[in-house]
Amino acid sequence: MESSSALLTDLYQLTMLDAYRQSGMTSPAVFELFVRRLPRERGYLVAAGLEQVLQYLENLRFSSSELDWLVHSGHFDRPFVDWLADLRFTGDVWALREGEVFFANEPILRVTAPLPEAQLVESRLINIIHFQTLVASKAARVVMAAGGRTLVDFGMRRAHGAEAAVWAARASYVAGFDGSATVEAGRRFDLPIFGTMAHSFVQAHDSESRAFLDFARARPEGLVLLIDTYDVEAAVRKVIELAAVLEPEGIRVRALRLDSGDLVAGSRLIRRLLDEAGRQDVGIFLSGDLDEHKVAAACVAGAPATGFGVGTRLDVSADAPSLDIAYKLQAYAGRPRRKRSLGKATWPGAKQVFREIGADGRIARDTIGRDTERLSGWRLLESVMSAGRRVTDAPTLEQIRAHAVDRLASLPEQCRSLDGPLPLTAVISDDLKRLANEADAAVQP
Amino acid sequence: MESSSALLTDLYQLTMLDAYRQSGMTSPAVFELFVRRLPRERGYLVAAGLEQVLQYLENLRFSSSELDWLVHSGHFDRPFVDWLADLRFTGDVWALREGEVFFANEPILRVTAPLPEAQLVESRLINIIHFQTLVASKAARVVMAAGGRTLVDFGMRRAHGAEAAVWAARASYVAGFDGSATVEAGRRFDLPIFGTMAHSFVQAHDSESRAFLDFARARPEGLVLLIDTYDVEAAVRKVIELAAVLEPEGIRVRALRLDSGDLVAGSRLIRRLLDEAGRQDVGIFLSGDLDEHKVAAACVAGAPATGFGVGTRLDVSADAPSLDIAYKLQAYAGRPRRKRSLGKATWPGAKQVFREIGADGRIARDTIGRDTERLSGWRLLESVMSAGRRVTDAPTLEQIRAHAVDRLASLPEQCRSLDGPLPLTAVISDDLKRLANEADAAVQP
């Protein structure tokens, strides 16, 4: 699922590699990954996916079947393919820790490696970081909206393929979700998995009561019953009767799940019926096309929900299904470079983000400077890979999640707003501006 | 990449399977896959992904490591896991051919299998069909906008993971794209791959002219040069000079690529400069945040483009990143079933779509009826799998693509419009309406 194919790249990376090889351009290059602009409804982004990037870089090599295919494809000749056979990633990587919050134009990952290596990995590296960052950033908003209620990722079926499904589970967990319904994500990342029941289970039975009873006896632990296949009120009354039957068997109904209709009115009705029957102990779990706005609206309206299942809109980041993310050459052979295309100009050279924290514990200012500068604030980019090897052991997912909780708490209020958030704008250091002028002067376009 | 893990499912599928097993509910179930509503900007959808569904069903089995994990997860006991070890998909599948066009509520795939098998596969089956159909449907709109100009999928880097990247290449090719930049998709699906050059290649060189020369000599075939790293006009003039140098070496510049700024004005400028130099033979390839609307606008404005690279907005289906797709139980043990949840009610029983074609060769009417009905029109759902085995050999991707071209040509004009298209609404047969009433009467909710 996390594919390690070296052919997961754009064809032009390989054609450029062939040209670099033929002209001997293998000096060290510096590339940086950053987001040019935040989507309108994002006041911050949450970095995620670094672990999968490092796994990709550590294992990067062309298999013999991939090399054979390249020759047979007719796009490349044998000398180039033989050269590819020996290619490994031998570079250095600096990156934000997963779970860190960041803003536009801030480099979140820097690769320093022989030009062909740094170039080849562009496509997959963006592909990995982009999606996990996208989902972690969306999920963090849902977490803020839910005010501590249980949140479960339900999005596998409409995630864009298998890798998206398991990574969405991982990224949302990083951002504070309690777990996912996706079993493979539970196995892959050792994160909590949750499950209830589907309408088809109820429909397959001749009566809803029978369906509830069968399910309760077969799956007595953490019992959650789905009560909207036919009529909600009738179903809740059946559950109340059933609970009395099940109690002597040691089976407790933990929650009811509502997946359709007006979730606020529906959950209020369910709560009232449960409370009237003395079942204050039974929770209410809401799902059905939810996102941070619907979760917030339900909470604000006082819907008596104990948890939410959030699916499609989380896993595809429905309001912003992509980020304007780029991986750009900043220096080659020791000389700073920058692109000056209309609307896509970049700051040259290896950079660092210096973050200053205010007396209130919130982020006061981010400054993008040269990595050699000494500016106040702590440095967001840390060394994570040196000469193709990890510098430290991989953090556990729990450690990453704890880091995200900590960093999300450092966001200024203006960034946290669900509607019309105002992201911070990083300051550009004077040294970096000078370097940009020098780089422009040095290149003969 | 196309993961075959049987754990690619939602936890509730497994808990329901355990309940079905314990209560002996293993009679045949009929599930159907359909889209409830089309996104606002879709006048039709294009079915894609069936081939990967059939591969998944043919190979479905729990590996010993998956089974071990299930036991250790604490969610399941040994008798259930032992039972899972023997689970295979033994059912029948009827489906629309890939490349077929369809509308809301029309079943596009029907599974008839013992209830646990049909239930288990829900999550992955939706996951596969949803994404490929999403991208094929978006891509078909781009194809209609481009009026025969070359179209290449550039979206790998911002596709949602590896599987999404290669499937987006496949689905867009099915819908009429000429190929993809994603190398792995070329290998996997034997579809044409295309590549140009990146800004980083130009930036890595001390001069743009040197970069063009190096690239041309290293990669002389199908040479496309990127001319907007610094100044477009200056770059085009350099290419014109260079072309004269390269011609004696037998190297021809095939096209120039513009990736930023005003693509219409930019391409006109490039065309004028090329024409003035007598280089009418050099094409112009446009890219940069394109979708069907921008491609159509460029074509309508008379931009002299010979082709377009379409990336992110295609691969994430930016204006509609998900479909309201569902897989619902329609019958169990010979008895029709339907869900009556608010806003999510379904038509019961095994169904068929009957399509009538008018004298103009366009679709005149679709009727959703019972599969046993004899209505006029040809039947869209065909038998593709029987008792877990394919009924026929898999069609080639070229055959699927040709079928899509043919079916897209049968769409009424109202569906084809890029802005505010009007999808067809399938008629419900009288027999099906009667069956729904019977199903409601038979179930004791």
C-alpha cells in the first residue's frame, strides 16, 4: 500500500536525470518543500507524512523488473538504466516534526543531495507529504470543533484509493482523532479501530429487534446499535426494551448511532427517550456527511452527542482537496537559485524557520531566514536524515500525536477560527532578501 | 499499490460477519452499487474501476499474518478468525462495462453472494469504483473541452497517495486522455507516458540557453522545452536561435511548454514569435492549475495550444472530490429489502437499467426496472463474474477507452454542457414501485 516502487515518479524526472548524467551535473542540490498559499478556510496547516518520506528515501532503488521495463518502454537506453540501477538516496533531510503547525512559504522539508537524487524523489515526496498534511490539517479543525467528544475516521470507502484510506486514518489520528474504522490502518499503524453496525445488517433481518438482539449477543463488547434504518423513535423504544433483556446476560448497550436526518433534533429525541427510560448511561454517536462545521453546529446547538464519525469530507478534505504545495530548487553546487515565474517566484538558498513564542505561550512570530542566520526563536527544521540514514529513531505515533496536541495549543486564536481564519504570515529576514537579489544578479537568464 | 489486503475494510464489516456467522445468516444477498445524486457540475458519470474490483474479488483471502493480527487485536476470537481463513468470494457480479455513461440511482454493479461475502467487500469495492469513476467523469469533461488537442495527466504529486496517482492515470486515459506523466501507471497499465522538463532543470544551470542545449542533446526525441523559468519572450528567442544550431544535429524542437501567467496571452506571444521565425512546426503545450473550464476558455479564446497538461484538479476532482455513492442491500434470502432512512431510501430487489437510444443515436431514456422485467431498450448491466470466476477475459484498456469514446458520443447535449449540465433522470418502472410497497409491507420495522 505504501508502495516503494521507484517508478512512482513523473517521466520528466527520469528524462532530466538522464540529461544530468550525460552532462555530469551531480553536485549537491538543495530543494525545499513548502506551501505557497493556504486554502481559504485554513488558518494553519499540520505537518504529517515525514515517517513515510523517510521510509521511501531509505528504501529507494529500482528493482530489476522496473529497470527491464524502462528499457523496453523505449524511453531510455541501456547506459542510463544501468546507471539508475546503482542509484540510492544518499542525501541529508531537514524537516519539521510531524504534528508541527506551519504557514505559507515556510519550508517544511529540505533535501540536500546530489542533483539527480534530489530531483528524482520530487514527485513521490510531494505525493506523501501533501496528502497526510492535507488530512491532518482538516482533522485538526474537526478536533477543535468537537470539544473533546469522541471522533472516529469513517472515510475509507470514499478516500481516493487504499493508500489514501490508511494515511487518512493515520493523519487524522495524529491531529487528535480517537481512531479509525479502517482495519488495515489499525494493523499498519497500531492505532485504535472502532466499528458499529450498518443498515444492511438490520435490513437482512426480518425484524429490527431481531437484528439488535443477534448483534448484541454476537458482539457484546462496546455495543453500538444503529437506529435509523426505518423509524428512529420506534427503534430507540425497541433498544430500551432490549436493554432490559440483555442486562441479565451481562450485555450493556453503550451507545446508539444516528446516521441520517436532522442530527440535532434526532439526537435530542433519542436522549429524551433514553433519559425517560433511565438510560442516561447510553451514549449517542452521530454520523452522516459530517465536517468541522456540522460538528461545531451540533455542539453549539447542544446536541447531546458523545461522539462523531467523520468520513468522506475528512478523507478527501472536501472543501480544500489539495494544497498549493511545491518542491523547488534553492541552490545548486553552492550557488543560490530561484524561480521567477509569474506568481510562482521563490526565496533562494537553504532556509530555516525561526519561531518566537509570546508570553501567553502562543506563536508570536515566524521568520524565514537563511539557515546560517542567528535569529531569535527556535528552529522548526530539524536534521532527520544524514547521508541517506535516519539521524534518530522514528517517533511513535503516540509521540507524534502528543506533539500535535501541544503545537495546536500554541496557535493564536485568529488561526483557530473555523470560519474565515487568519493565518500568520511569516516575516522574511533581511539577509534572505539580499540573497534573492544576489541570486537574480548571478543568473544569466 | 493495488493492495490486496483483506483488512482493507471497515471494522463493522468484520463485526457484522461475526454476527452473521453466529446466527447462521449465510443465505444469498443482493447488494447494488449506485450514486444517489450527481455533483452539481456533472451531467453524467463514466463508470471505471471494474477491472480492479474483479481482481480484488478473485484474490480475496485473509493471509496468515492478517489472521494473526486479528486475533491479537483483541477484537475477535479464534473461532471467527478460523472461519475467516476459509472465506473466499464465491458470488456473482453484474456490472456496467467500464467506460459506460450513467446517471443517478442507476445500479452500476450488483453483487449476489452469501451475505457475509457480499457484506465484507463493501468498503473496498466502493473505494475502488468511487475514485476511478470520479476521475473518469472529470476527465471526460476535460476531453470535451479540449476539442481534440493532446491531453496529459500531470497530477501524480497531488493525487491522494500512490494508488490514486496510478488510478487517476488509468481513469483519465479511459475517458480519452492521451496518456500520463506517471511512469508507474505506464508500467502498470501499458498506457502512453509523456514528459517534458521542470523549472529546476533550468535553474540548476548557470544559463537557460545552456539548460536547453544540454536537455536537447541528452533527450533529442519529442523535445519539449519549458520556457517560463525567467522571462518567456527571452526564452522563446533563445529556443529559436538554438533550433538553428540543433537542426544540423538532427534534433527538432517539438513544442514549448508554458506553465505560468496568462496562458492565452502567453501562448499567443509564443506563437507569434515562433511564426515570425518560420517555426510553424513547433507546438505549444500549456499547463498550470488547469481544469475543464480553463481548457475550454483557452480554446474559445483561440489560444494556439496544441496540448494541455492537466494535473491536480483532475486527480483530486477538485470541484467534486467525492460522489454520493452507496452499496446497499436489495434482497436477502430471496426477499426484497430496502432502507427507508430519511433522504436515503432505496429501491429494493435486483435491478436492471434499460437504455433506449433515439433516432439521433443519443440516449433517449433510461428506465430502472426489476432484473426480471422485459422492458424495451438494451440492458446496461452485464454478467461479469459467476461463482467467483470471471465470465469473460478482461477487456484491454484500449477496448475500454474505445467503448468510452463511443458511449460519450451518445450523451444528449444537455448532459455535455460544462456549465450547469442537466443529467438525465432515470424512470422507475411500475413493477419496481410495486415491489417497493411489498417490501415495506413485509418488514416489521
